[in-house]
Amino acid sequence: MSQEKVDRHKQEKANRKKIMRKQRVMSIVRKGVLTLAALALVAWLGYSAYDMYESGKERVVAEVNYDAVTNYLNGLSAEETTE
């Protein structure tokens, strides 16, 4: 059993650079994912708060008078029937 421990320790020591690089990359990836998740959460909360704020406001409604267009189209159809 003791020899197995020694062999395992030697193997870990030989691959230490590779293991440390992998741990460093995983740490960076983990931090990136957590940052993106936190950013998404803050953005969602901000958008929800903004939407609640906007829903409390009175909305402006624009009305369009189409009488001129209707008269023009009626004039066109009247000219087609007379020709």
C-alpha cells in the first residue's frame, strides 16, 4: 500500500503543471459562468423594475384621421366607373 502512495505521488508530481493549468482554466471558466449568471440576473431584475415603472405611467394614444385618404380612394373609384 505504501508503494502505491509513493507511485501516485510521483505521478501527480510529474503531471503537476498539467493539473495546475487545468485547475486554473476551470477556475476561470467557473468565474466567467458565475459572472454571466449574475449579469443576467441583474439585467432581468432591472428590466422587470423598469417594466413595472412604465406600466404605472399613462400611455399616450395617437389618433389618425384617414378622411383624406378615404376621399382620395373614393375619388379614384369614381373616376374608374365614369371612364
